[in-house]
Amino acid sequence: MELIHAAQALVRASLVEGLRASFSGEEEITVEPLPNKKFMISGWVDLVTQQGRPDRQNFSLVVYKDEFAGWVGEKISIIPQM
């Protein structure tokens, strides 16, 4: 649960100003363990413009804790669904 919330916060922080994010339920988010205590998180997010238009996107990123026990995200990818 903590991993998913950290991933969502990192995706939100990477968005262009003015977009709001509405994420899928946790049951639709995938968490895959990787070496070195890292995790691949993937799922979908609706990006909503200031005009209220939603646009569904797939997201993925690698999440891990740094030496200060803070969450770090790398390889953040947000791709439009076809």
C-alpha cells in the first residue's frame, strides 16, 4: 500500500502543471519486485485538464527508498492508451 501511494505521488509530481490525476483502484495496479529492493509499479491514471476533459494513460515507474528512507522514482513513463 505504501509503495502504491509513493508511486502515485511521484507520478503526480512529474505531471505538467494544470493536470489532475485520478488513479485506478489499487486492485488494478501491479507491483513487481526487482533486485536491490526496487519495485516496478504500473497501472492507469486519468489525467484531467483544467477544462475537465479526462484522458486515460498507462503509467509505470521504478520505486525504491534512498539512504535517507525517502521514496525515489526513476524511469517514470506515462503513455496514452490506444
